[in-house]
Amino acid sequence: MEKIKHPLRTNVGHFLNKPVGYSREFEIDFSEIFIEPDLNANNLKGKYSFSRTSEGLLLQAELEADLEGQCSRCLEPMPVHVATHFEELYVFETRIKEELDEEEVPNDGYIELGIPFRDYLLLEMPINNICRPDCKGICLDCGQNLNLGSCEHNHGIEYL
Ligand SMILES: [Zn+2]
Ligand SMILES: [Zn+2]
């Protein structure tokens, strides 16, 4: 089966003729997904809705996913669970933009949800991830992963 390249590209054209206040909710559940340009997520789940407002479309989303992280002590890859909740307003382009952080509803009616999904999920990525509470880290002199064995350098109990 061919891999879907833009699974989060969504046609919102049919919302444009709906009355203000109209809203629809969608659910997503991807066991594995690549969000361009650089995010691999597992178990991306959640729901989002688009609501028609006088200015455009309001996207509201609640998502969770497992991202590829790295232990900050030993630098080994590890999954990191993140959850996010956000809103994003897409304004009609005919309206004069008043705020710089607003997105426009694209001319072709397709919104690439991967862009906000990626941005907001990455915002939730913690800076410090530890693969296990007693992770010994790496040797700062030779890079040896001290969980796997010691090296010729003297470490005591210091952590990275
Ligand atoms: Zn570690
Ligand atoms: Zn060493």
C-alpha cells in the first residue's frame, strides 16, 4: 500500500458556506506518522474541531503522541509522551489581517494540519528526559555509555 504523504491535509472548503457557529469534530488515531519536515510520531491520537466564526475558522485540538526523544544523561533514544491542547484561528484572506499570528484560510481550501500539530507537540517536549532514574550517563572524556559498562576514566557517582 502506498504511504499517504499528507494524511493531515484537510479540506475545509465546505465550511466556508456554513453559518457562523457551525462546528464539526474529527478524531485521529495514527499508530505511526511522519509529519513534515522532521517529526516522527507514534500513537498520535486525539480530536480536533473546526468552528466557523465571522472571521474564518477556529481550529481547536487536543492531541497526544509518543515522540522520539533522547535521554539527556546517556543520549540514548527514548520515546517521550507529550500531550497538547491548542487553538489556532485561520482567517479569510479577504479580511485585513490585524494580528500577525493569525493564519489564513488557503485559497485551495486545504489546511495542512501537520504544521500546527507538529509545532504544538514539539512545544511540549520536555528539555530533560531521563531514560531511567538511575541512568549513569556517559563518560565526558570518552563518550562511553556508563549503563553498559565502565571505561578507564574515574567517575565516582557524578552524573552528566
Ligand atoms: Zn539514560
Ligand atoms: Zn571514559
